[in-house]
Amino acid sequence: MSPDPSLGSLQDVLGGLGRVVVAFSGGADSAFLARVAHDTLGAERTLVATAISPSLAPAEEADCRALAEEWGLRWLGVPTDEMDDPAYVANGLDRCARCKGALMAALAPLAEAETATVVLGVNLDDLGEERPGQAAAAALGARFPLVDAGFDKAAIRGWSRRLGLRTWDKPAAACLSSRVAYGTPVTLGTLRSVAEAESALASMGFATLRVRHHGNLARIEVEPGRLAEVVARREEVIAAVKGAGYVYVTLDLGGFRSGSMNEALGTR
């Protein structure tokens, strides 16, 4: 496949689907997909839906609303009930699959009412990672137009920039539950602590970061080039993270990396 696919290839894929319900997290991938779908199919044939649950950071929900208003998207916030699923709360290796099942259960009625297909912002780079949620979504009928059109992360960011989308350089922001070590239950209190700690660090200027939850210990990941800055501002960082409820505050010298919780499984 071309390393720089044409926008027309994505428009052709979307045109072939006819009507879509876009799962919209507000990240660079789903935002690009939502905007191109809206511009290609029109608002009448494009419904953009954001899953609203405790695993979505409040700042991300607010940005989804803002983007929908800025771009004139036909948008809905749709509650999902993954926290009612004991298997999801138990936080086993199937957590992501459980989450995508809850997402599809929430979006399927919308798609049926719209006579539309549910589409997700999965790209080619995602296919090489350990993401059981993708298989679960596909099994339930979701389509991945960015994959079908040959888009990887770089192409998404490149085209987003050309189109003037402010999300072109937005840092990746996976669900808050991905910060919790496997086997540690996902609770409302845990998700709140992660969200508060990350929000506090973001307000200090650390845009690309994760606060990994290991019980009462927080493991901070930032870009490698900013590790020294965290150390230099250690007292401020410690106060911010402890203010979110943690007892111990650690800095991961490996730096930020997506999916680092999988390292303990030997899958990375």
C-alpha cells in the first residue's frame, strides 16, 4: 500500500458504506474519520457518537462536544455500561473486548435506526499491536475504513494537518481503564484518581503522558526528552499526584509508550 494514501481512497470506502455511525473518542484517528465522513456523506448520513462512561476522561468528553460544535457534526453522547459488567471490572486480559462489546451494544441500535454501519478509527498501525477489542468490534459488525483505505497514523496526522484539523497533533488518549494494571479491579475511585492525576500533570504542560495505576503507587510516563523536567519539578509533581489520592509517586525511566501495561504479559 502507498505510504501516503489519497483522501479519495477513504472517501470511496465511506461512499461504499453509504451511511455510518462513527465511534468518536475525539482523538486524532476518530476525529479525522468523523470529519471526512461528515464532509463526504453529509450530516444526514453521518452520525457521530461518543461513548460516555467513567473511563472517558472529562477533558476528552468536553473536547468531543467542542469538536462537534466547531465542525457542525451531528453528534450524540451515548452512555455505555461496561462498569456494570463484572468481567470488565475484574480487569482481566479480555477487558478491551468487554469494553468494545459494550460500545457496540450502545451503538448498534443507533446504526439500526440510521440503516448505517458502525465505523471505528482503527488504522494500519493498530493492527500490529495487542488489541483484542478490535477483533471483538469486528465480530459484532464494525468496519475500519481507515484500514480499508490504507491509512496509518502518519497519514492520518498528515492529512489532518492539510485539512486544517486542530486534532492533527493531538496526543493519543486511550481510555482511563488502560492505565490500571491487569488484575486490579477497575473502580470509579481508581478512574477518578487517574483522571485527576493526569489532568494535574497536563496543566503543568506535560501533554503526552500516562499515569499508570498500581494500587496506591502511580507510575508516571512522559516523553523521554522531558524526564529531566519531571525530576526538576519533583515537588510540584509529587504534590499533584498525591493530591489525586496516591501514596507513592514514581517516574518510569522508559518514558511514554502506548500499551506499556502489556509488557508484563511478555507481549511487547
